[in-house]
Amino acid sequence: MTGQLNSLPVSAPIGFAPIGVNKIYSPAGEIPVARVAKELNLPYCLSTAGSSSIEEVAAANGQGPRFYQLYMPHDDELTISLLTRAFKNGFDVCILTTDTWQLGWRHDDVAIGNYAFYRGVGADLGLSDPVFQKRLAAAGIDPKKEPEKAGAMWIDSVWHGRAWSWDKIPWLIRTWKQISGGKPFCLKGIQSVDDAKRAVEAGCDGLVVSNHAGRQVDGAIASLDALENIVAAVGNETYIMYDSGVRGGSDIAKALALGAKFVWIGRLWVWGLSIMGESGVRHVMKSLLADFDILMNVSGFQNIEQIDRSVIGENLTPNFKIGELKSGARVLP
């Protein structure tokens, strides 16, 4: 069940997806999540919306493989500062999320007023950044005395309702490569073949096929439906990852069968964090690993490479013999 990501051996082809403001689920924020990721040797991705600083998360994650997910401010100095801090603290891959330059209309969030930043919670990456600290000082905002104003300034610096264009991508890739010494750069939120092709042309090292777990565009195409066409178009040219809607081992297998090389897990560990903190995260993710391991075992797969397009219904071989299980049973629904 082991795999590789960015040439690093990992326990399975899954990782902890970037999810912001973990302190609304647990007072410890991102720290226990990063700690469990290290323990399980699964990649951890920190969100720019994180409620623990880059440095704190890195310390908790130790030598674990980790990514930094960027929401890019309309402030190049601040962007460079965030990327520099991330790389200096062991985040070896940058993932730019493209689908959340403005928060979508989220009914439940609106109904309960779930905007933590405006209540002084969740701006830790900004409050710990020297460039953003300068911006606060220039605006006359003391984050200790006025946490709500500081949080509002942070969210308005990042989720600002102003989209970037493709013209900015070469600058960002070049900047990250210069800071990191050539480490991978990926785009998250790709749902169309045209965008996937353009990302490859721009020089992106990887893509995350994702609809932001359905939280941005109501009724958007399911990421699993988008995955196969994107893989067919650019799968041989870039590293394709998958995100959104994963609830169990069979979901991981289906994404891999459709051509994803890696699968990000989100809501599952958030639920665990909400209910039981660090032990909840550990329980949920170890259960998912067990689920996927058993699925591979009972399906007859000896390694990840044997999970291909044929396992989800096409090119099924009727009346296969028991001895053929060694090459993959091809029995996923």
C-alpha cells in the first residue's frame, strides 16, 4: 500500500488536505493534525487560512513530508514572505488554490455567522508574518487589542474578491522556484481539461483536481467526474492528485483507478479532530488506512500500480479464475 510523493516514500497514496481555521474544531488547531501526519508518515498540507503559525506546525510535524497551500494576496511582498517562511520551515511543495479568491455562498455559514476571522480567530499565519505585521502597524491596528480588526484585515488581504489571471502564474512559479531551489509547484482547484492544459503549458509540476469539496460552486461538476478527462488530456505530462468527497477506502481506489497518483483527505480528519482532538484524528486516519489496506487485500491487489481503469467496470474479464487474483481481481463496483 506504500507509495511515493515528490520522490519521498510515504505510507500510502493519501495525505491530509489543507483545511483552514482548525481552532474552530479544536483549541489546539493544526498542531495535533500535523503531529498525527508525521506519526503515520502521511503528507500534511498547511492552509494559508491556518490558525497556527507556519513555524508551530513545522515543529509539530518534525521530519514529516509537508506541503504549503497558498492563497495568494494582492501584495507581492507578503506572498514572498509567506513562501519564504514555508520553505525555511520544511514545506517542500507549494500548492496554489485557484478556486477561493472569494468565499462561496455557504448557506450554513451565513445562517450561523461562521466567519471566524471577523471574530479574531484564524489569522495566525498573518499575525506571525513580519510583512503583515508591518501592514497592521501602518493601518494603526494592534492585533492584541483589536483582534477582530486584525483578522478582518487578514481575510481581506487574502480572500479579497479579486481574482488573479493566468498572467501571474509565471511570476509565482519563478518566485517559488527561486526561494525553494526548484521544488515542485502545483495548482489546486482544476476541474476542466482546458485549465489543466493551460496549467501544464505554464510549467506547473502537478494538479489537484478538486471542487473544494463542493463548498464554492453549488452544483459544480463532481471532481471524480472531472478527473478521468483531465487524466486523459495531461496525465502523461504532469502529476495529478485528487481531492473532494473521499469517505472511505473504495473512494481512494476509484480515484486511483481513474488516474490520480495521490488522494487528499479532508472532512474525515476534521470530524475526528472535532470529536476527540488528536486521538480522533489518529483514529479516523488509521481506520481509513485499514479500510484501504483491507480493500486491496480482499480485491486481490498486491500493490497500488495494479489499480487501473479496468477495476471500475470496463474491460472486466468474466469467469476469471481464482489464480488470476494475483494480478488484481478487478471487482470494485
